[in-house]
Amino acid sequence: MKFPTTLITGKLVRRYRRFLVDVELKSGSTVTAHCPNAGTMVGCSKPGQRVLLSENNDERRRNKYTWELIRMNQTWVGVNVSIPRKIVVEAIAARSVPSLSRFTEMTMDVEYGHRRKVDIMLHGVEQNVFINVHHVAWAEQGVAKFPETPNARSRKGLLELAEVAQQGHRAVAFFVVQRGDCESLSPAHDIDPQFWRLFKDAQQKGVEVIVYRANISPQEISLGTHIPCETD
């Protein structure tokens, strides 16, 4: 996924009201940008760090700037939670995910059952693939952690994927680590013990866990290297 315009460099001043950040630009002026991440952003919102903003001059937008990247530990970290699904869709379409490469028909935001929705569905002759995509940015000592806060939506998604797997379809929890300094992913059982239990139960019921870290630069973000998930 290439950024449509050149990103703007600045320094993070503060994050507040969950969806707003103040950024000091190179000119010395300070602008308010939209923060596309409602989470706690553990370790990814430290004031004084270099950040990159995208700009959209649509007059209907309240903030024309959007916070996209932050420089942490000598690596770019993506903070926009809408990006992972986009790059997973691109990668599947390009046959870059080996375990999903034989599927040719794909739809997004698919509703199924009663008030249920999946991020991506791949349509097959004998079975479909139901995929939920998760954004990961928090890391400790080279290990990506998820979730960063108790996450009811992710727990619900695991339960639904487990049901799908038991019905004979393929079900995939796809984690995208938006930083390049991680060698593995580990569910944060101390943050959300219920998610941890559901995660292990979902795997036992046939839910596949796929983890990739992203390749990130100020010009583009793409799906990078497959990394393992540590569950012990």
C-alpha cells in the first residue's frame, strides 16, 4: 500500500481525547491531526518522537492531517489501524500468502449468520475462508504483544471464528505487526486473560493463526515476513 502523497515530518507533542494528536512541524508551527487508533498505544505515543502525517484537503474532514507512523527504537511503527486489512487484501490478491494463494475470489466486510461480520472472505469450491485481521504495534524486547488492552471485539471475533471452524470452513486470525523489529508474536495473557483462554481454545477447535510483520517506509507499507506465534 503506497501512501498517495508525501508524508509530512513532525514531532509528537501530545495525544489526547483518544483521536487527536498535536504535532510540531519542521516550520515550528503546531498542527492537530487525527489519531486513527482508539487503543492505549502502549509504547507508541511517546512525546518528542519523530512522526509522519498524511494530508487530505477534503473540506468535509475536520482534520486534514492523519497520524500514520512514529519512529520508535530505530524502526518505523504504523499506528493506523485501518492499514493492516488493506495490505492483507493486497498480499492475498498478489498470491503472497502461501497458505491462501489458491483462492481467487475475495470479498470484504462480509455479513453472515445473525449480526456477524468477518473482515475478509475467500470463496472456494468446497469451503470458504473466514479471516479477521488484527493490528499489532506494541512490542517488548523483540516480541509483539496483543492485545494492548482488554478487547471485547477481539474476543467475540475468536468465538465466531471457532464456530466457523467447527462448521467445516477455514477460519483465520491474521495478525499484522506494524513494525520491523519483532521476531515473534505472543498473546498478552496478563493484559486480557480471557482473550488468552479463548485464543488457545480457538486454535484447538481449528482456527488458524497467521502472523506477519510489515515492511514499513515513509513511502509505503506492505506485508513482509511471516513470524511465529508463541503460545507457551
